[in-house]
Amino acid sequence: MGWLEGTLLVLAAGTTLIQLWFWGYLFGHLGSYRPNSVPDSHQEGPPVSLIICARNEAKNLRKNLPRILNQSYRWLDIIVVNDASTDNSLEILLEFKKKKPNLRIIQNGRKFTTGKKAALTQGIRAAFYEVILLTDADCTPAGPEWVSGMVRALTTSTDIVLGYSPFLQSRSFLNRFIRFETSYIATQYYSFALAGIPYMGVGRNLLYRRQLFFETGGFQQHLHLATGDDDLFINEAARSSNTSVVLSPQTFTYSIPKSNWRAYYYQKRRHLRAGTHYRPAHQLALGLLSASHLGHYLSTIVLMIAFPTYALPATFAISVRYLVVCWQYRRILRLLRDPSLLPWIPLLDALYTLHYLVFAPVLFNTGHSRQEKWKQ
């Protein structure tokens, strides 16, 4: 047996086993998870300050703010930080305020830093209440029980609640790919959190205590980065003892994904740069997941081509992994309310390896992270 043959065999066996551990065991924490029942909107809970940072979001504010303002939750303080918008966002916000006095507007005339961390910090400092709930101007809650459901996951020992924010469906392949990626990322951070290793959350649907924000130092550790107001803060503050998850469909917030590959690329590049600042153990675990995913496909395919005698065992390895992945996705996509993706999983799972190759340079080149923009 030559060195190439032996190396490929070891890689194929090792990466396949690692993938089976992730999909068969770790991601099973999410696959077997059962959401709480429908939240009771009449059940008393702590008062909540809901914060939205908006920059040039006039269209989205007009579209999505009514469903946010009409939440059934009783004690709700709603803050919109209008972050140096140059469109008619302020006029729209003032129109809403006439009808909803619990809407408060923080107006920033000029923008001195990139990203929205300064604006979000303003909102948190101005919050009336201890419990902070975050979403974006381009998000709309699934229904009037969104806040109730998020608060219901909060206990006396919980400081952080991780919510889910899927994208709306369309028939384009890009839309399917983005929805697949969203479900895959959710599979990771929910499974890790349920296993007692929380490492990120998404700011489109995230709840935490105001005291935790200030005790952790807010965004000071990564203030120089335009991104990371959600995942980097959670990576720093979340522990198994203070983090819970919620996956009731009433608690989802929906948004429209990017409609062209160029816009998707730049958005994804910003998010990936934040990931390079995760805690080392989290980077190692996620790196092992990505490397084994890519390595599984490369090693088994090259093994079949270069050494046809191994075609049968290589095909067996690919098939076993596919069966486990599809079985787990069948359970997870039901939880995430997107079962229509299931027939596309084999193709999208294979194509996602190209994602690693395309974005690999981003992970090794963070020198321009200061220049990344939040909103123009």
C-alpha cells in the first residue's frame, strides 16, 4: 500500500467517523428536542424592553413595525434607535408613535463608528426594563405571541434565550441555499447550546438580561469590529448554566434573504469574520466540523477515482453519512418549520463544501474588518 492510498484511507475513515459523531450524536440534541407548548399570553412575566436598531430602513419599518407594536405581551417598552438614517425613517417612526405611546425613538444625527454596536448600546442604556429583547427592522414576528414565547423560556437562573429567525421562502436556488445554510447554522448553535456549550446567537431574535450586558462589559472586547453585536457577545457571555433555547414556531421572526449572490457573499463575509474571534475551543470544534465535512467528500471521491478497488467502501461511507444526515434533518427541519428543504439536502450538503473553499480566504485575512459596513 502506497502512502497516497494509505493517507486517503485514513482521511476517509477519520472524517466520516467525525461527521457521524456530529450528526449522529451532537446534533441529535436538537433532533430530539421538543418545543414548549403554545405560550399563554395572559401569563404574567417580567417587563421587557424591545430594541431595534435601524439605519435607512424606512420601507422595512413601515412594513414590519405594526406586527411588533401589536404584540399581546402586557409589559413592553419598545425602542427604535434611528441610527443616522438619511431616508424618511424618522417621519415613519413619528407616525407610529402617535398611535403607540409605548414606542420610544432615539435619534442619532451623525454616525461616528461602523456597525450598530454604539446604537445598540444606546438602546440598552435607555431601556426601562431589565429584560432586553432584540430584533432587526427587516424582521417580522410570526405572530402576537412572539414576546410571550421568548419570555417564557426565561427562568430565575437564565440570562440568555436563543431564538430562531428563518428566512421567507421563494423558488430561487439562492433562496434554498440560504435557507439551508440558516438551518445548518441553527442546527449547530442550538445543538451545542442543548449540549451545554452555547457559543452564538442571532441578533434577529435574541433575549438577555441588561445586567449581564454591563457585567460582561458590553461590546468592549470587540468594539473595533463592525460585526459581532450578537454572536461575539453571546460567545463571551453565554454558559451552560445561564442559557436556554426556544423553538416554538410562535417565537420565530422572519426576514427576506438576499436576492443575488454578490449581496449574499458580502453579508456572509462579514459574519464569518466575527467567527474568527470566538473562543479557541469553539473555533476548534467548528473547524473540526467544517474540515471533516469537506475532507469526507474530497477523500472518498478521490479514493474512488484514484483507487477503483475502494469504490465500494467509499460509496458505503458516503451512503451511511447521507442516511444519518437526512434522518437528522428530517427531524430538525420539522422543528424549524421548513420540511420542503428535505429533498434538496443531499445536493445542498454536497455543494456546501464549495462554500468552505470560497470563504476560506476570509478566515485567514481579517485585516479589513474595521472597514466592513453595517448599513450605507
